[in-house]
Amino acid sequence: MSARDLVEVADPEFDRPVFRQSGFDGILTAKEMDEKISAWLKKTREAKGISRADLAHLLGLSVSVYGRYERGSEARLSIPRLIHLCEIIGFMPLDMIFDAAPHLWGKTPEEAEDRKTLTKIVECLPHETIRDLIRLMKRMTPGEPSTDTVVSSNSESG
């Protein structure tokens, strides 16, 4: 547990103690994470210019049920619902998760933000550029096998 920097915490959401990593601002409770996710979802929906009613309709939900997601009350997103939201609104799941737990991306806020920025840049690259980048990064990473032969044989057969 100490190797993963986990500490035992009590969270009102759970009957027993749980083990968590400390974030940049301490350890958030499940409720606090829900609130961050809800606020992010509302902000993102509004930024995309989609009304709550239209989004609820696209999700196959009533407005009141969808509203629970944005209020962070009584409803938690399931993974399939999160995927559906990503398809409709056009975001990656990691965007939402980063807002609630940026410490998962780095040891400092700056490192976490840099990793998020790098991820966003890579998401926009053309596929061939990504393949080139993978080859370059594998050469820069000690102990990683080279992908040159795999990529070359795939390129020749296609």
C-alpha cells in the first residue's frame, strides 16, 4: 500500500474504510468527486451549446433524470452512460476524470497538466504521424522493443 502511496480513509459513502491516493488538494470524498464530475458535465454541455432537454432526449432519458447527473444527486454515471455521453457531446472519458482526479496524471499539478496537454495533441494527429511518434518514443524508452519490424511488415502488406 505504501508503494502506491495509498492511505486508509473513511468516506461516508462506504461502510468500511477505503484506501486512496492523496490528490493535489487532499483526498476528495466520493460525494466531492461526484460534484466535480457533475459541474464538469454541465459546463461541457453548455459550452457545446446543447440544452439539457436535447441531451436528455438523445440519451433516452427524461430531463429530470438527466438533471440528476448534472446536480450530482441521486444518480451516478455508469460506464455505458459515460460512453454514450462521449459519443453525443464529443469528449474523451479522460477529460472528465482529469477534472476530478488530476493527480492520476502526475506528481505535480504542472506535470498532470502537461500530460493532459500531450494527450490532447496526440488525439488530433493523423494516424501515420501517430505511428511515427510511437516508433520515436519506443527508441527513446529504455527496455522497449523496437516496433520498426512490425510497422514495416504491416506497411508492406497494406
